[in-house]
Amino acid sequence: MRAAFLAVGSELLGTDRLDTNSLKLTAVLARYGVELRRKAVVGDSVEDVARELRSMIDTVPLVLVSGGLGPTADDVTREAAAVAVGRGLHEDAAVIADIEEKFRRFGRTMAAVNRRQAQVIDGAEVLWNRWGTAPALRLEEAGTTVFFLPGVPRELEGLTEVYVIPWLEEHTEGVSRETRVLKVAGLPESELEELIAPAYGEFGRESVTVLAKPAEITIQVTAVGSAEERRHRLEAMQTRLAELVGSAVYSLEDEPLEAVVGRLLVERGETLATAESCTGGLIAERLTRIAGSSDYFEGGVVVYSNRLKQQLLGVPEDVLEREGAVSEAVARALAEGVRDHLGTTWGLGVTGIAGPGGGS
């Protein structure tokens, strides 16, 4: 099955807000073998939303829409949907009663503007929303099912669990898609591609995907079928890829390198301190993102200048002059210095070229 996703909201076209709902829904669709073929963000224009929605309805059998169901004039999804399918809107008395009751529970009176949220497209099914005031809607049009969901992530997630997932379970014939990962560090993407090339031939290129971002590469493996079929195939792919890549694989779970390092330090009863030059505290920041990092991370020092490298951590002046600040010898001296000064099991020293001026 193929699907499309439409996010409605002019705020998503600016620089302050990102559409995260599509990522959550894509993950849900993938579990049921549904391929997201199209994704769009459209501003609060009835004409624009109607045009995009109609195009999606004519293209795929499942459309998921988020946003534009609020009570204000710029919440245009209901009106645009009615235009797209050539139907009318009516005010649903049961929805009005539901919204009024929710306001009463909070000791408030429903404002007149909230009546907009009770507008229902003719022929659509109301999907009750226990997490907010605006109900979701489901509409059948020309062989396509359209879910209209609120843009508030908490509401969208709850309604997806209650309405969208049961629909997927009923309409995807039990064929589910599942993914697992291998997390890789210390290899460039090009070299990794060469190492795992045999796996593409053995399992199919569509089953193995490399996702690269700064300082981290994820190999994602995907299997479709029954739970038992998926388990066997995923385990086979993970095992084979781990053999091909070797020690550069640091985890078979979707977790960052700093979490694995922290877990190993805790298991061994060891501690760590950092001395950073060009990274300016970035490594310490990543280490302390992990809950419980105070159990093993004692602290860090940022020593950008040669003067502070010498004064705070005892890096020998002759080493700096002979080897240069950007050298293995200085990195080693930083690691040893911070370990000795802070009394930790391990010291981590980092130096390098930072910026166009060549500072270290």
C-alpha cells in the first residue's frame, strides 16, 4: 500500500517550527509495510490545501493530514477538505456537546469560536479526541481513505493509536515491516559502503540502508513478513553486517556512542574526564546528555590557548614547540594531564584545527 502525508500550517513554512508529525506517522506506516510516497507542507490557504489534498486522493489509497483543525480562522483544513471532495460542512451537535463538556470539566465556558471545531465534512466519520477539543475525522473518497488529525503531537499520537493503527491492521493483511540498526563509528561512509557491499547482493539493496550524519553512521536493515519471518531475517542481516564491518560497530540498538561509553564505564567502575581544545566542550556536552552520566563523568576542561594547556594541565612547552599544538603528542599530554589533575581512570584529550584562521 502507498500513502501520502499533508501537514497544514503556515507556521511550518517558516524557520521556527518543524513538521515532526510526519516522522512519527512514517514510522507507524513502515511497521505495516505501507510506503510513504509523498509528503507536503501547505500554508493556511483553502485553495492550496484543497488542491494538494485532491491530488493526493487521486494518487494513493491512504492520505494522512495533520493540522488546521483548531478553532481560529486560519484553521482551514475542514473547509479545504470539503472543497477538495465537493461536499458540504455541517455542525455536529454531538461534537458541540463533547467540547462543552470538556470546557466544563476545567471550570470554563466554551467560547463561540470553538464551534468551528464541530464542523464535519458531509459523509465523514467523527473520531473522538480524548486528548484535546478538536475531533479527528475519517473520510472515504474515490477509493481513498483520508484521516484528518490534529497538529498537536500528543493528540496526533493518541488518535493514531486508537484509530489509524487499527485501520492499518485491518487493511494491510497482516504484512508488517520492521527495522533494526547497527551503529557505526570511526569509518567514513565511503569505506563503509565498500565493506558492506556483499550484503546488498545477499539481502537486496532495498533491505539495507546507510544513514550518515556528523560523527555517526547508522546501518538500517528492514524486513517484511510475519513476526517470525522478520525476526529471522533481521537477525541474519545484523549478524552478517557486523561480520563485514567489524569493531567499528558499537551497538545493535538505536543509541548514541556516548551512551555505550557511559554504560561500559559504569560496568567497569571507571571514571572519565575530558580536555578539549578545538571542540570547545562539545564532547563533555554530549557525555552529559546521558541520564546518570554523573556516575562516571567527573568533569572537563576547555584549554584553547597554548598558555592554558601548559598552566592548567601541564602540557610541556617543548612538546608544544616541537610537535605543534595539533599533534598526537599534545593530545596525549592533554589526556594524561586531565586524568592526573582530576583523578579519574581515563582522560580524553582532543586537539585539532578549528576555523579558517587555523586556531587549534
